[in-house]
Amino acid sequence: MEKFISFDEIKKSLEKKETDCRSIVQHYLKNIETKAHLNAFVEVYEQSALEQADLIDQKLAKGNAGKLAGMVVGIKDLLCYTGHEANASSKILKGFESQFTTTAIQRLLDEDAIVIGRLNCDEFGMGSSNENSAHGKVLNAADESRVPGGSSGGSAVAVQANLCTTSLGTDTGGSVRQPAAFTGVIGMKPTYSRVSRWGLIAYASSFDCIGIFSHTVKDNALVMEIMAGHDEFDSTSSRKSVLPYSQLLHFDKKAKVAYLKETLESPALQPEIKANTLAILERLKSEGHSVDEVNFPLLDFILPTYYILTTAEASSNLSRFDGVKYGYRTPNAHNLESMYKLTRSEGFGEEVKRRIMLGTFVLSASYHDAYFTKAQKVRRLIKDFTENLLKDFDYIIMPTTPSTAFKFGEHSGNPVAMYLEDLFTVQASVSGVPAISLPNGKDEQGMPIGLQVICNSFKEAELYAFSNYLTELTS
């Protein structure tokens, strides 16, 4: 069977009776087996995926199949799926079986998508390299000595290596966009509240978003229009109407584009990434679009604000994992107190423990106002500045990451260097606005470069249309 790059190709092949859903699933299962060394999947749902495929083939024969019939989806190991394990790539949730299905996944299933398995990630979504997983590291298919990015590294590689049509990840501070940039695929983080978080194992509840990896903008937009919308199980989900994003991809206006001076002048920025970003901006100018340099004086405060708030929320959210009701429990306890201490010490990885301790510190009585309260105020300043900027401009363009994929172990001994990998992605997360990473060429080592585009809240339709235009412009 040919290598399917887009869902359109799959649909055409199904319509012409050149293939069926069972054959498509078998094609991906063979790829997963062949490329098992990449370690993208932690569990493959071979039997249930084939059963789903057979049912959908029957629907196709009757002419009543859903919009996603034939689309094979992988799901990050932070998303619950009834009857299947979900352990956030952590020892502490080993053996935990989901009792319900994430709303976003259920909406895809209702349109006859096929879920093929769960994907490796940094433990509880905490990491920028996918090296912090109880299931081991994921390899970047472009260069297996390099990281795929994190935390949704498995989700990115699954699409990159053609192990599924699309995949779901989660984005707290760049965990969809950064691995998308490192692996040369498209990664979308929607507006906070656009997609229900019901069924997502929480890291930082006021930042977490379910995002999408794909090869094409159209596939990404189609999955988003089906997942998005209000959910009675998630009180934070928006009631704003959802547009048919995949049908609104034509872009025929002159855009007002801003780029942040500080991002392109950052000493951490790799020269090839700067050159490719400037080339896109020049191309937009030549096409008649307005492109202006703007200052973003709060850039240096974004990462500290993000890490203070997310570690505080993680400290609170992860307190529920104590070995009492489910998951891992230490065999070495001699009383209740030692059971709590040893379970959490043995069950959580080093990076998760680091963030829990940082979060507990900033929430402590002596430091709450000095750190947590101040960070909340700075978050508001960043959000207001970003939104005001997006009142004057349609889009903000910047690199997705300061560097291309780095080698395994390169930053593992230096947490600050690792955190700096999120330098350009956290602005959209702190502000709650949508952002997408698009492939933008390669560096001298042949590693993919990402271009990030940001727009104002709930403007996903405009963001997808402009992104589609950019991919056509650079193809």
C-alpha cells in the first residue's frame, strides 16, 4: 500500500474501492512494528483498531460513515480512553485503566476515527525532550541520535514516521508546537477552552490544551472542528460556536503581520532558524502583506512566570497520586506516612519531583505573595500586551524554537538550558491564544525548522487559513 500523507488521499482511495479501513489499519500496524525502535507507542490497540475498522467498513458500504472514516489516530498517554491504560508515562500510574473516554477522543470516535494506540511522552507532560518517560526515550526519525521534542514527542514522531494519519498531544507551554518543529510536522495549540479538557490527566489546569499533529493544515483543521466546542463535563470549555475550519482554508486578503524584535535578536537563536524566519517575512512583504517589527519588552519575564505558575498547579494536581486508591504503591512501607513518602519518591521521576518541590515552595505561606501572586499579575500583563498587539495585527510570526532538535543528554544535566527550549512557545500559553507550528525548511544537519504563527483568541479559522497559505507559499 502507498504511503498516505493526508486524509484526503485516504478518502479518495476508499471512494475508489482501492482499499478499505482494515487494510489501512494493517498498513499502519506494519509501520509501527517496523519502526518499533523509535519507541513512539507505549501500547498498540491492534485488536480494537481492527474491530473498529471492520465496523466502519460496514458503515461505508451502507453509505452512513462519519466524517473521519478511515482516519487512524494515535493518542498521547495523558488522555483517557475507556478500557485502556493511561499512565501519563509515569511509574506512579502503572496499571491504571481509564474508566471513561476523553471528550475530544469520543468526538473523533463518533465520527468514525480509529484509535490505534497510546503514545509515549514526558512524564505528566513535564519536559522538552521526551527523555523523562517511564517508558524510555522516543527517537527522532530524522536523526535517531536527537530528541523529538517534548512533552508530546511520541505523538510527533507517530505522524513524522507515518505510524498514523494524525495524533493528539497536549500543550501546556509548547508541548505540541516544539516537537512539531523538531520533527517537521504541523502542530496546533488551540485557544485555551476551545477544546474540552475532560479526560486529560492534568499538569497545569489553567494552561493545558489538547492539540493536534498532522502532515497537512486541512487534516489538522478537520480534527479541530470535530473536537472543539462546549462540554458539560468541563466548566472551563467555551460556548463560542465552532466554525467548519477545514472548509475555510482559502486565504485571499492582505495580512498585517508582526514579528517580535527580541525573538530574532535572541542570542540563543540558531542562525539557520533566523535566516529561514526572515526569508518567510521577506516573502510575505514581496506578496504585498504588511510586515512590521515590534518590541515585546516582557519576553524575559515569560519563562519565569510560566514555570512559577505551572509548577504551583502541578504541585496541587499531582497531590492526588499517593498510592492509596490506584496506581503504584511501594512494597517497602512500614506505616501510613512511609507509604505516602516512599510511593511518591519511587513513583515519580526526577523532573516531576523537581517541579512538585518548586511548586510547593512558591505556594508556601512565606513565599506565596512574593512568587505566585506576583506571577499571576505578570501573566495578566503578558496576556494584555499580546492581545493588544493582536488588535493591531492579524498575526505574530516567530521561530517555534531557538534551536533545532538537540542530541540526547545534551541538556539533561542542566534544567535551565532545557527550560529555555520553551522560550518562544510559552507566550501563547501564558496568554491563552492559539498558535501553530509549521515546517520551515531544514538546517545544515538536515534537521527540521519550525515557524510559529500566533493570532487572537478563537480565531482558529483565520489561523488555519493563513497557515495553509504559508505552506503553499513555501512549498
